[in-house]
Amino acid sequence: MRSVEHWPQTERVWRQFAQLDIVLERLEIDPMLAVRKSGGTAMATARNVCLACIVQRECSRRLQGEQQVFSILEFCPNAEFLRECIQPHR
């Protein structure tokens, strides 16, 4: 019997969750603010959207490249949620 840790789908889930965390960090979004939106349901929805994202490779490519991270908002299915979470710099 295979361990759950070695199930390929589990690795994909953790990789996608990590990618969303990187997007939050690069956009300078406070994760606690994001989690508090809509009592946590907005973040849970964003994680699910990210998990099923069809543009994940493009997102990953832009995160690794020299492009401005804000260019992700041009195509990201979570763009509205992310924009709502961006805090203006003081």
C-alpha cells in the first residue's frame, strides 16, 4: 500500500498551495488579511481556484522570471480576490 505522502496528487496540491503563498508574498499581501476575508471562505475558494487553475504554468513562469509580479493579475482567475487584499503602501 502506498503512503499518502507519495501519492502524486498530494504533491500537486502542496505545490499549488505553495505557489499561491508565493503570489501573496510577492504582491505583499498580508496572509492574515486574506484569511480573514469572508470569514476564511474567500481564501479557501482562492486555494481551490488555484488548485484547478489552467494557467498555472504561466503563473509559475512569471513568478520565476524578471517580469513584474503584478502582471499575474492580468490573467489570474484569483485576480479579483488578490486585488481586494492588496494594501496600499503607507
